[in-house]
Amino acid sequence: MKKCFSTLIILIISLPIFGQNYWQQEAHYKMDVDFDATHHQFEGLQNLTYINHSPDTLTQVFYHLYFNAFQPGSMMDVRSKTIIDSDRRVGNRISKLKPTQIGLQEIWSLEQNGVFLDFEINETILEVSLAESILPNDTVEFRMKYKTQVPIQIRRSGRMNSEGIDYSMSQWYPKLCEYDKDGWHANPYVGREFYGIWGSFDVTIHMDSKYTIAATGVLQNPDEIGHGYSELTLDTIPTKLSWNFKAEKVHDFVWAADPDYTHEIIQNDNGPNFHLFYQQGEKTKHWKDLGKYMIRTFEYANKHFGEYPYPHYSIIQGGDGGMEYPMATLITGHRSLKSLVGVSVHEAMHSWYHGLLATNEALYAWMDEGFTSYASNRIEYEFFPEDFPGIHEGSYKSYKRIANSHYEEPLCTHADHFDTNWAYGVASYSKGVVILDQLSYIVGDEVVERSLKRYFDEWAYKHPDARDFKRIVEKESNMELDWYFEYFVNSTKTIDYGIHEINKKENGTLITLKKGEMPMPVEFEIEMNDGRLSNYYIPTVLMRGEKEVESGTKILEDWPWTNTHYSINIDHKPSEIKVIRLHNTGQIADVEPLNDNVTVPRKWNWDKHKLKLQILEKKKKKGIQKTMKMKKVAL
């Protein structure tokens, strides 16, 4: 069993704009990019206004230089070649890049308030020595000149993706690293994830006039640049157009460019308008139907998860699968309708958990990918219920599969430091769904529904962590939930409740249950031979409370977590009982279902014998349990 020993830290510093117990940094980018599409390079000028809202004096700063990862021998290259289940999109492709194909970010100069600075490039991190320390509440101006070569598209970013999109420009600019209550987050770009400073972007891109550009933010000069130029003569078409985009209250900026983009705008009276950018053709025919699904998606999300605040949202063909950014997503577009809708819904829901709540994905990937998957599962069920016999059933199956292997790692593992891509994928996506849906089993569906809305309302734009979400649910449920997050986030201990034995007593039946490594409240039902049902609920003592249960359900005494067994006397003879069922709601990730449901034998000598279910379990397991093998998956 693997376990994390780090604790979740309480926010203790103050920033006036967010109240007494919160602060965060602020960054405003003004960038001018001159793009050379012939050589796949651009020169950039970046003016960055940085406001230090922390109580700390900063003596250095760091920037991400993501494109430098796409060079032979980089950490991303080495990691991809040595991990046992390498992402097939990467594999050994970086090691084979030629000098004209690699990613490269050269920093020509960097100034702080007009003073040139010393710096060192350590692969994907720029380490900067300041001319003058940045004091609390100081505002500083950084001015950078740089040159970038766009790599062949391998992972997320780059040129000429598999569907022929010329440029997918994510993680493309020198990006100041985040500094928060835990200090600097200057993580090398090895595979995942991203964490940015809240602020604004004013980006001007000078590019060949044949290109259509899609981006984060709002285009400021649509009349000036036009689209298509079909009515103009060649003599009137400028060599380059200057596209100016602005975005407020975001933490990243993405753009894409292709000469063959079709740009469609889907008007939406009850929410943001949708901008679709894709290459028209047989393989993208389903994009024509995407708008109506996106309108319904945002209507559902606004009602259940919080109000989307931006004026529009762009879905852009590009990248290598699906990847989320503020106000936009890059997705591959050659898909069936269900696949296209599925990936679009998932990436759109990232607008809530990545774009607006923006937890540190590297440390809390499950709070982004897991919550996003939970929300998108619910929305896709509305569209295609036949594909979801249980809304989250696939996530439970995926989690249980790895929980019964020796490859599972705790959710608190840093995203880049999982031993396998499989472990990362299941933890972040599947177990991330389970941790949220299972909360409904503990505190009730309505409490979770209220908690998700309150979480968004109180923590949008503030980089919350696991403790912040836990406290929201505790306030809504009036329960203690430390135990749940400690077990399910910080360890790989599993849930395994079962029926241990059934014994005839003078006035009824004694049923003894057993617990596994992790405590949980327990629900079970007893079906009698005549069809009557009796429902029981056993809270765990750690909760200091219980959820609302349906009328007629009998609430029993709390189960102390130290006790491995729990016995219940019921006023029915064993011969009257047909079936005993644990976890009949399906919202508990019990890893061993063999001992959850027991059909009571009709022919059993209750006067002489107990029903020893542990022995029966072992016999069943010996016959059906198979050895888990490592499953390679591309995530």
C-alpha cells in the first residue's frame, strides 16, 4: 500500500481583494509576435506587469519555456523512452527530431524596470536573477525579447498535427511561473500539468494573410483584418495581417492557425456564443451538429456547476486529442458524432475546473480531470443515456481494476512522478470521479449538488486546493470528512466491506459484517422470502453525523473504525431471509464484490452451524480470480 505523508496546508496569508485569508499573484501580459511561417519561427516582444501580492520578498523569478522540451535528450524525451507504458503519441519521436524540427526558445534579453538581468536557461525553465528584490505589494515591469522555433507537433503543441492543421500554439510563450503559499512552482515540462497566474493578455500576432487565427480572448480588430478576402484583388491583400486578442481574468493563452479553417459562429441567447474553427470535409461533417450540443452543455453546467462568465467559447481543430485552455479548446476533429460531442463536452467542462477554479493541476490533477469527468459524464448521459447504463460505472470499474493490482499510487502524487501513465490516468480521471460520486454515498446527493455550486461561487479565480473543497462539503453536510480525504487521497487503502457470517439466535438472526482497510458508512438491505425489504444504515463514527436516509431505513449505532467487525441482531429467523445485499446504491468503490451479496441457503442446519461466508469467499476467489497484469494505455 502506497501513501503520501504530506498534509493539506491551510491558507493563512491575506490579500485585501480576496479577504483576510487569501492572496495570490497577478500578471498582465502584452505580447507582440512576428511570425515567419516559412521557417516556422517567430520573434516575440513581451511586456509583463507583475504584482507581488504575497507577504514575501522575491529575490528571483522563473519562467516556463515549454517548447524546449521538444529536443532530443530532454527530460520529456528521456521520460517517454524509459517509462514502461509510454504515451504512444510521444514514444521515441522527440529523439528523432532534426534541428529544423525541434522546439526552441531563445531569450535574447530580459529587463526589470529597464535594467538588464542575468539569467540561465535550464532546459524548460528560465532562472532569473533580479536586479532588485520585489517587495510585498510591489509592481514590477519585465520586458523580454526572444525567438522561438515551433516544433513538429508531438504532444499538445506544434506544427502540422495528424489531421493537417498548420499550427497548434499552446504552451508557446515564455510564461512566468506561479508563486503561491507553497512557494515557487518551477516544474520542468516532462509531461503534465499546468498552473498559471491570474491576470490578462493583450496579444498581437503578425502572420501571413492566408491564415485564419483562433485564440483565447476577444478579437479586437475583426473589421480591420476581415476574413477570406474573396472580394479583393491580389494587389490589395497585405503580406501579413495583425490579429489583436484581449482576455481578462484568465491564466493562459492559446491560439491556432490554418489557411483552411472554416469559422462558424453559433449564437446563443442564454449564454456564450460558440466559435468553431475546423477544416470542412467528410471527416468533419459532424461539426455542423456540434453547436446544439454545446448550447445544452453550457445550460446544464451553468445550472449545476456555476455560471460561465466569458462572452464566448471556441472549439478549435488542432492538437493531438483534446486539451483545455481558457475560453478555448484544441481537439482533433476527425470523429464520429458521439466522439466529437464527448471530447467537446469534456474539454468544455474544464472551463469550470481548469479555466475558472484553476487548482494546481500538478498537485491536484484529480480535482481538475476528475471533477471535469464527473461533470461531463452527467452531461453526456443527458445526450446518450444508452451509452451510460450507470453514469459513472466506467470510472468505478477502472479504479477497481488498478486498486486490485500493485500499480495504484495515491492521488496526492505529483502528476509527473507517477510510475506509470496508467496509474496517473486512473488516479486523475477515474478515481477523481469516484471520490466525488462516492461523496454522495456519504453525505447525500443534494449535499454534493449544493457543494459543487458553492465551491464554484466561493473559489472561482482563486486556485483552491483539496482542503478548500473539503471544507465546503463539511459546511454543507455538517459532518467531519478529514478521514475520507486522508484515506482516499493520501493513501491507496481500499474499501472492502463484506458479510462475514450469519448465525441463528434465539429471537432472530445475528449478521456480522467485516471491514477492510478503509472505513466507510455502510448501507444494506435484507429481502425476505415473501418479498418484503428492510433497509439499514451504519454511519462510521469518524463522520460525527449521518446523511438523510429514506423513510423506513433504520439507522444503527456508529461503527468505530478500529473495529474490524460489526454485528446486528434482526428480528427475523434465517429461514425467513432470502438475500442480504451491501452497497445496493452502487456508489461505493468496494474492491471485492464477492462478499457483498449473499443468498441465504434454504437447506441449512441453523441449529448446528453458522453460515461461514469467509470460507465460501475463498473458494469462489480461487475459481474466478485472475492475476492482474499491467495494462498499457495511452492517455
